[in-house]
Amino acid sequence: MLKLQNYKKFAIEFLPIRDISPLNLPPNIMPHINQTTNYRLMLSSMKPEIKKCILSDADLVYVADIKELWNTDVEDFYMAAVPDPADKNRTKNWIRQLPIYKKEHYVNTGVTVLNLEKWRQDNIESRFFTYAGLYHRYLTFPDQDLINIVLHFRVKYLNPRFNAMPEQKYYSLSEQISAFYEPAVIHWAGPDKPWQNPDTPQPQYFWDYVNLSPFSAQIYADYYLPKISTVLKKYLDCPTKQKKSPLYDKLCRFIP
């Protein structure tokens, strides 16, 4: 990350993370999501001097000016976020067990504008601890569920284009059109990522940024070499068939 400053200057700060074990959160239902995602619950105390911030997951890209999102007015809200596509089907999924009013939306926290000043004023972090105990058995996506449980009545809903999720099922065609007609953020929320699966929807947004990266050659190598290796192994059936071809022997030594 620091090497990127050789190509474009920017400020970056690495924060020490304190222990979150007192929250006693259950594991996320998605095996590719680990405990580090829960650190977002501590943001207001990690950076006590910050009043407002944009929080983004790592599996997304911005395709519009981030100022559009930053200019969101959250003065009277705890946060701004996009309703999760699963919210449309909440009577049949885990959301129905959470204390969120019917007229309110369950939001996806992959892209959020947070009013951290208001979090501190209303002691939001301590509420996370309280509700983590009360709803422990119902937490499917612990950090996202807790943020929805605690903040639900002070959330500003953003246009879906600020968190367009190709991997998710949209329950409204108009919402899907709104998300992808002029997307501002493409977020691969789900287990499939464009850098792992070539069939992941909307992969061009990710690879466009790869092509701009000084690490593009390594990224392409990491992506394609294992696939080439798998195909060659299958084709040549190394090393079970004892062939005497010098080319065969070279290929068998090359393939990991």
C-alpha cells in the first residue's frame, strides 16, 4: 500500500486494533468473512477526533467521484447507507428476527457515511455491546446486523447506485436499474470475487483498475497461472502417465 505513494501521493494511517473479544460475537455465516469486519463497531473510539467518515469494504471499487458520497448530509443521522437487496424478502430470511420496524430498511454496510460525532454523543459503542448479548443467537452477519439493530431509526437511505451489488439478487427491477444504470460504487458482496472467479458479474470494473495498477503484471500472474496449471495438469495427467517426451518432462517440472 505504501508503494502506491510512488505513483500518486496520498495520506495513509495504520491503526492499532484493540481486542474485540468482549463483544463475544458469533462467527459470520459467510466463511470468507472473518472477525476483522467487526472492528468497524469501534470506529468512534478508534478515531475520536473524526466527526464524519466514509467506510468501505475491501471488495469494491469506486467508479464515480467519491465527493458525491462525501457530500451526503448526515447531521441528523447516525449513518447513510443503501438498503440491502435481501431486505425485500425479509419475511423469509434472518432479518425477520431482528428488531427493525417494518417501515424501515435493513441496510448493507459495505458502503456507509458515518456520523461518528453523533455515535459518541449517544454512546453507540456501548449499545453494540448490549445488543450483542441480547441478540447473540440471531446474529447472522454480526457487525452488519448490530449496526442495523442499534442505528435503524436514524439511517439515511442512499440511492442503490452508491452500493451496486452484482452478486446479489434484487427483488425490484427498478431498484436494480437504479443501481447499475450509472453506478457510483460496484460492490461484490458475496463469496464470488472477480479476482477469483471469471464468471463473477461486472468484472470489468475491477480489471480496469488492475490495468492502472503498478502491480498489474503480478495480479494477472496470480490470477491466470493457477488456472493454466490446472488445465495443463488435467491435459497431461502429470505424472501418472510415464511418457518419455522431453517436452513432457519439462512441463511436468514447470507445473506446480
